[in-house]
Amino acid sequence: MGVMSNITLYELPGCPYCAKVIDKLDELGLEYDSIEVPRAHGERTEVEEVSGQTGVPVIIDEEHDVHGMPESDDIVAFLEETYGA
């Protein structure tokens, strides 16, 4: 059985901001669950519920009380601070 990851990433394939966050997750060797959001913003109810907006990427990190952080720069900074060397 694999390790349950605490991090969930809402993303859209081909989104450069999502790629930036994924690169950082990979660089830090972090396990995460990926949830693909629909292309249409109007259908992104789940990501809107967790983050209050419909943009991606958004991450959830239960262990650190992050329940829907948007903005790739903020996410990368958070990951660096929390999991960086």
C-alpha cells in the first residue's frame, strides 16, 4: 500500500501555472493526489468550494491546515517554506 499523501493538487493539464507547482512538488519529492478540474470555469464547483475561486492550481495540505490555497507563486513559496531543505 502506498503512502497516503497529504497534498491534493487541483490542476488542468497544459496549464503553465500548474506545471510550475508540479515541478516544485517533484523537486521536493512530495507525493500528491492530482484532481483534474473541468475546462469550463462554470463546472469547477469542487475547486470553488475549497478555495473560493475557480482558478487553478489550488492545493490542499491537510497536515499544515491548508484547505484550498490558490496562486502558483503562493503555493510554490509555501512548499519551499514547509518542505524545502
